[in-house]
Amino acid sequence: TVSCDGIEYPVTSIGGQVEDEKPDWWEWPIPFNNCSTITSVVIPNSVKNIGFWAFYYCENLKSIVLPDSAEIYQYAFYVCKSLHKILIPKKTTFFAYPPFHSCNIDTLEYEAGRKTIDERHFDYCNVGTIIVPSTVHTIVNNWLFNMYSLDNLFIYNITPPAYNITPFYNNREYFQMGLDWENLEMAAMKANLIVPDEALEAYKRDKDW
């Protein structure tokens, strides 16, 4: 909350810009610009918007607790190099992509109850482990776009999630291979895919996985 004249006001938005009133990005407020002293952030459930560049270049930020239901804008977390674990709540939505860019994240987990994972949440991020709950049944295009260092991908749905373009798209390797953009043969990352024992054969039979 914020106190003014003895009145407590709930915080509902964390800048930068979340409206179209200022089209030039350099005019957007950046509340936590290059804040090297921030190591942890707990965002209350009253917050419904986390705006563009909100946590810009917070290199020592280790812990983020996101609100239960909020819209996260493009580049909200930009060059946050020390993140340990992020839990994406099931009701979190994203405005444009990517909300996380050029971040280092040890473990990324989606909350149980989420049904769909949208495209390109974590462009150019170094992520060690991703955990996808059994409730996710659809993954949208290029989910893991340019995520080069992924070691382990845990998927707990016994039915392989559907997608229409591979989530394992690796742009840098793709261009090094000289592939035709119009006739994509996606370059797969070399992460370990871990699924439930009873689902192993289903994933093996699914040509997309």
C-alpha cells in the first residue's frame, strides 16, 4: 500500500507504461531502473499490471513472487541475471512478448491449473529447469524461442501437449544451419525431456515430441 494524507491506497500497477498515451518508449516511467540493491520482490495481489521495463537491469534480483492474477507487459523483467526460481501463477497473462528477456533463471515453474502456455515468454533467457504441470494441454508457437541453455524440461501431462509450431525453436542455430524461413525444419534444443513413466510411450509415438 501507499500512504497519502493518512489514507492507505492499494498498489494496482507497477510501471512502466501500461497505456498507449505515450508511444515513445523513452517517455515511459521505469520504476526500478538498474537497481542493483534489489535482491527480492514480493508483488501483492492488488497489482493487476506489471508494465514495460518495470524491473530493468536488476542484476542482483534473486527472488520474485508474482501476484495471483496480473498482466505482465513486454520486457517487464529485463536483464535480471540472478533469478533462482519463478512460479508463474495460473491466471497470469502476458501483453506482447517477451515479458522476460535476457534473464538467468535456475528454475521456472508454471502453477497447476494453467491450461495453455503462450508464445515466447522468455526470449534469450538462460533457464536451467522448466516444470509444466499436468493441466497444460496446449503450447503456443515458439514457447522456448532462443532459449539455448535449458537442461531439463519436466512435463507432467500424460497426454503430450498440442502445439502447431515446435516450442523448441532455436533461432540462432536455425540461421547457422542456413534453413529457409518459409520451409522451416526447426532446430531442436538438447534439453532432457522428463515425463511420467506411464506417458513415456505416448511421447515417443508423438512425432512432435
